[in-house]
Amino acid sequence: QGWADSHNDRNIELVEAVIAQPGKIGIRLEAASDIVRPQIAVIVPGSQASKIEGLRVGMMLVAVQGAKVEPGRQAAMTAIAAAGRPLRLLFQ
């Protein structure tokens, strides 16, 4: 088995979070700098986000409404605020 074969065996877990109800999502995102994508720092117990199977602290936000998220927390927050409901967030 060569490098390419073992490289393709990586199992990247993706979780799509669909937030249908208005109000707070229940996720706090943080980014260490403006050159990395934001990650989930907190999932609020009892929130809409807490009911999404597979979602966990440390996952990286990769898309909002199907559009790739740029690095930095502010870009993600702007995209989320503009999206409305249902809100589709893709995490890795």
C-alpha cells in the first residue's frame, strides 16, 4: 500500500448543523487568529446546537449555507448573522 492509498483512508468527520428556530444557536466560536477557521469553544446545554448528533467542542466551522468560511471569527459571525433560518453550518 503506497502513500496515496493510506492518505485516502483518512476518515474526515463532517457534521451538518441545521438550525431552524429563531434565537440563539447555542455555540460559541473562537479562532486563535485571523488565519485559522473558527472552532467550537462551547456548546450551551439545552440549546438548539446541543441537540445535533455528532457536534462537539473543537470542531472547525468550514461552511455557512454551503459557502466556504474564510479564516477568522469575524468573517464567520458575519456570514451567520446574514444567513437567516434555516441556518446550515458545516463542521469538521
